[in-house]
Amino acid sequence: MKRAHLVRDIQALDQRLTAQLEPFQKSSQDSIRSLQSLSPWWLVGSGLVAGLITGRLGLHSAYAIGALGFKTQPLIHTVIKQWTGTTSG
């Protein structure tokens, strides 16, 4: 392969990766904005509650509950959107 052909291949891959990365960057920026809008006391309080629950249930049980919540999150999100009448994500 010639150098020019390799450069074109690398540029094509770079453009494809950039296009694939954009949704993740937007999602992370949205998450950061959401966290910045919360009061620090909510973050500290929820961390404290999560720590207490983890200590009380044990790490394995807390992990199982978290995994279940992660799996049901899309369903819960859809139900909340329908309940509140919002259509944008």
C-alpha cells in the first residue's frame, strides 16, 4: 500500500470514529449539566443513602439491585415520559 492510500484510510476511520463518538459526548455533556443543576446536598445525601443501603444489604445484594435498576431503566424512563406527557428525551 502506498502512503497516500494509508493516509486516506486513516482519515476515513477517523471520520467514522468521530461520528460514532458524538452521541456519547452529547450524552455525557447532558449528564454533567444535570448534575450541575442539582444541589450538592442532594448528591451528598444520595451518596450517604447509597452507602448505608450497601452496608446494610451487603455488596452482592446492592449490586443485584443496581443491576436490576439498570436493566429496567429504559422502561421506567418511558413510563415517566408518558405519565408526564413529555415527548423529548
